[in-house]
Amino acid sequence: MNSSQTNFLKITNQFSVEDFEKVKEFILEKGNTKTYRNFDNNNPYHNFGKFQGYLGADIGQQNIYNDPKISDFNELTLKDNDHYYKILIVRKGDIQASKKGIQNGMQENEVYFVNVYQAGFDKISDLLLEYLKLIKNK
């Protein structure tokens, strides 16, 4: 693997900062909570039919129960039986605040797809694009 490869891809053109915030609000308003990983608990969650969407706190385990009163959410995970897509928003001030998940090369006011398997890649999958379109229309 060449060293210039990253495990994230900017997807702001396909899923804007506004889209992320709208989906986050939708999940917080209409969703429930569910634990889906060992890192934290009670993630805000919504079942979108073909897949589920989970929010993760922007301060990580400092908000281990994902309480919206303690911190905001910068991570949206879309999960089906076979796939696990992590979307990360980098808001203004997040880099300086060292929010969870931000990597070198990411910029503020952008949304990224992060490959949790640490592999380099160069395009967004059609399935993820379909899922993003579905949740934008909620």
C-alpha cells in the first residue's frame, strides 16, 4: 500500500454538512437508542428498513452513554447485515478541539466516509450512495 493512500474519502458533494445535521436531528427526534459496539452504549439509532443508522458522540468515551445533553454527534454509522459504513462530519472548530475520529488531512465543514478496515480506497460504493440518498429523503 502506498503511503499517500488514506482510509477516508470526502463525500460532502454527495452528503452535505446540512444533510448530516438533518439526519442527526431526525435520528434524535424519531429514533431510539441501541448499543451496537463495545466502544460505547445507548447510541441514538433509527431503523431505515434496509439498514440501521447509529450516531456516535464527538467526544468518544467521555460520553460513553451518548447523551445529547453532554455532547454533539460527529459520527453516523450505516449498518446492514453485510456492511458497516462510517460517516464523519468535521465541523468548524473540531480540529482544534481534537474531536474523535478526525484524521490528518481532513478539513472543517466537510463530511467524510471513513473506511474502518483501514484499507486505502478511491471511490464511494454504489450501495453507500443509495443509502445516503434514502436517508436524505427522510
